[in-house]
Amino acid sequence: MSDSKKNELKALREKLCFKPKNAFDGNYDISGANDFCEEYKNFLNTGKTERLCVKEAIRIAKSCGFVPYVRGMSLKRGDKIYRNNRNKALVLAVIGSEELSRGVNIAAAHIDAPRIDLKQMPLYESEGLALFKTHYYGGIKKYQWPAIPLELRGVVALKNGEVREISCGDEPGDPVFVITDLLPHLGRDQMAKKAGEFIPGEGLNVLCGSSPVDGAEKEDKETVKLNVLRILNEKYGITEEDFLSAELSVVPAFPARDIGFDRSLIGAYGHDDRVCAYPSLRALLDVKSTNKTALCILADKEEIGSEGVSGMKSRFFDTFVEDICEHFGATLRECFENSTCLSTDVTVAMDPNFPEVCEKQNSAFLNRGVTLCKYTGSRGKSGSNDASAELIGRLRALFDDNNILWQMGDLGKVDQGGGGTVAMYMAERDIETIDAGVPVLSMHAPFETVAKNDVYMTYLAISAFFEKY
């Protein structure tokens, strides 16, 4: 083949064929990724539960000039407001210059993560040990949770209305907790089971003590349990009955850490979905000017179907937007039908250790930027929003025009499994919606992995969406 023909084919290929891009190819500004991800790691370390995420998000928002919204308060263009949903979910807004009837731009993430909750009467003693009975929350591989350090986080609501915050295991020098595992020497029967049966749900009992209360006699019963109750009473002023009105969880007791010799990755508990929640929050807080009103939602309960008053199915979000619409003379239905939402949730990253579950040509990869998912769901796209081609086309133009690295991705091979996000619940409100977020390795494990460049590009993408879409 002649050189001219080779050049002609090369030019044709460059013109017509799609070539995936990478953050390290020199065409994208990733200079801010490390600093941004240091802030993100701080958010992760502080926000080990949805309540703690809301508390930290409000603290940051207030420092950026946001004020709590009270129904009926006066609003004007440029105002920065938020509403706290029962300390477990949060919605924030920057009022834009355009009429609300022309819609709003929304980034919707969730701040709950798979974990292990204590039952309402959790504490018991067996064989001289004190333990907590539990019920796991969200989709976990139960065998991943034994034999790792755990911290106890949550609240206890007393009958007098006072709420006590419980925290043990997060500070240096704190004791931690553990779910014990079976030694391999005696694990023949266990290892013969299917992985999902290694540890039954009722076997996720948390070890929390072994010493009896001072002054106990040999014939006294449950003295180790009594000693744990004594410690809890002295530290937090609670009794065993107070567990009945408590929300307590055990979560991994290790901080976010850089991964790799090059420190290009972050390992942590709770990337799903705080790795999208923080960029969404930060993008809204950093809005300088916007035509359309910009909203950020940090929702609860996504991992169990977005149920409850703090989940995305709740009318809480609708009520907040309706209040704003009424103030500016718009209707909620007009606003929603002209609105656009990025359901900022994670997706699976191609893992070289498990290539068989992903279809390479349509998978997301680490260091290739924010990932757009046209659909999630399972099997025949069941339980999926399935975004429109027109919306994807507009976002392609937005990201390319602003030199933001992006990619498309699927949640694994067809019929391999599947999953969902809040996207379909936003779409049910007549809001045009697409999933957009960070690809993750080891999703739903106690220690997940993401690439710093993808986190940063997700922040830049949401920022462009708020300010220029």
C-alpha cells in the first residue's frame, strides 16, 4: 500500500472512528485533581453515615453563604438556600436568573452506603462475651465484613426528646469492634458452601466486650453485658431500653487512603455514592453565576430502594421545589417538565481481575473521566430510566466544549446482573434524567477504589452542567 493511501486511510479513521481518551494523554487539565481529592477524602472520613454526611454538608454550605430555607421567606435571584430533611437527607439550591417555569438543573446523589445496623434490642452475652445482634443494610457480600475493624456510629433518641450522638472507633486510641470469622483449620464445612452462605445474616454479630462488671460474683448472670451497659451509661447517659429508639450502625474503622505507588487512586469505605455526592455538593457551592436555578440533592435510602421519608421517592424534594416555584409565580409541573437531572451515581469500572462480567466495548474504565450511563436496570433494562439520545447529545457537546473528559458505560454484561439508581424516580416526576458518575472497583465492599482523575472530572462536569447547560 502506498504512503498516500496509508495517510488517506489514517485520516478517514481519525475522522470516523471513536477512540477512547485517557486523563493522562495530555489533553485535559488534571492539575487540580489531587487537591480536590484531599478535600473529598476529608469528607469521606467525616461522613461515615448519612447523618454525618448531612451534618458536614451543612457545615460546608454555611461557610459558603448558604442559609436554611423556611417556607414563606423572601427569595431573590442569586440566593443560596438549603433544607434539611430530618438530618438524613439534604437539598440545596442557588436561585438562577431565569424564570422557574423554564426548569431547573439538578444533580441528585445519595449519601447512604451499605453497612451493618444494630437491631433494636441488640446487646446480649454468650460464652463470656458481649455481642450486638445486627441486620445488614443494602447489598453486601456478608463474608467481606468479618475480621475487619469496625466503628460504632449513630444516634439514640431519649424519651425526653434529647438525641445523643454515639461515636466510638473513629478517633486514634478509640477501641474498635469486630465480627469474628472461622479459622481455616476448622472451616472445611464452611468452605464447601456457596459464597453467599459462608456467613448467614444472623451470624453478623459484633463483638463488643469480654470483662465482667466490677464486684460481680461467679453466680451472677450476664455480668459482661452489664459492664458494657455501665460503660455506655457513663459515656452517653443511656440504658438498655434506649436502644429501642436508636439508629446505630457499625462501619469500617479505617480512613480513606491513597492507593498505588503513584497515589493515583483512592481506597475507602462509602465511595458509593459519596464519590458523586461530594462533587455534586462542591459544584453547587462553587457556582458563580447560573441562568437556571441549580439544585443538589443528597438523598438517603437509595441502597434499599429509595424508600421512606428521606429517600428519593419522598415528596420532600417536590415540596421544596414547589415552595420556590410558588414564590416566583411558577407551577411545579411547568418547572419539572423543563428540568434536567444528572443522577450522579457510580457505575462499575472494568476490572482486569474479573473481565468476564463486563462487555469491554461498552464498559467504563478508570481514568477515562465521568461516566454517562444511558440505562441501568437488569435483563431487558427492567427498572431503568433509559435516557434519551437527545439528552446525551447535548451533554456530549457540553462536555467537549468545556474540555471535560467523559465516557459511556454499562453496568456489566446483558443478563449478568444489574442495579438501579434514583434516575427512574426523577424521571417519574417528568424530569429528563441520565445517570452520570464515577466508575468504581470493588463496589459495595468495605473498601472500594476510584481514580482521582475521574472524581475531579465528575466535579468539572457537574459544574459545567450547573453553569452552562
